[in-house]
Amino acid sequence: MKIYQSRIFEKKVKKLTKTQKESLDEEIKIIANDPGIGTEKKGDLRAVFVHKFKIRSSQYLLSYRFTENELELIMLGPQENYYRDLKDYLK
């Protein structure tokens, strides 16, 4: 499975520490093995899945889309204003 990152995802990952990146890599592996693990969104965010996980004590959301051979990582961030920013990015 090929994994692609959006530009906004890359920028967020650059700001993470090494241990946070390792935790993120584990979550991405989990998603790659079972893409249906996240919650599929409806309405404007149709076909976008969101996976919630914790790094230390902070909860992060990771949005992604997938097809048979591709996984596109769209956005990473905390809950606050996440869905608003995701809608703005996808427009």
C-alpha cells in the first residue's frame, strides 16, 4: 500500500518531537493494516475517515482517505476547530 501525505499533514508532523513522531508512525501502521478503523464522516466530509488516538495525554485526530492500493493522510491535529479546518482544506 502506498501512503501519501498532504502538505498540511507534513507541516504538522515537522512540529512534533521524536517520540511523538514514533507514536504517530505506530498509528499510521495500524491504519494501513485496517483502513476501516477510523470513523467515516458524512456530508461535506464524505469518504473521509478520522482516527482518534492519544500522544501522551493529548488526543489527536488523523484524517485520511483510502482506496485499494493508496492511503492519503490528509490532516493531523487536536480536536479544537479540527473539522472546520479540515472542511476549509478540502474545498
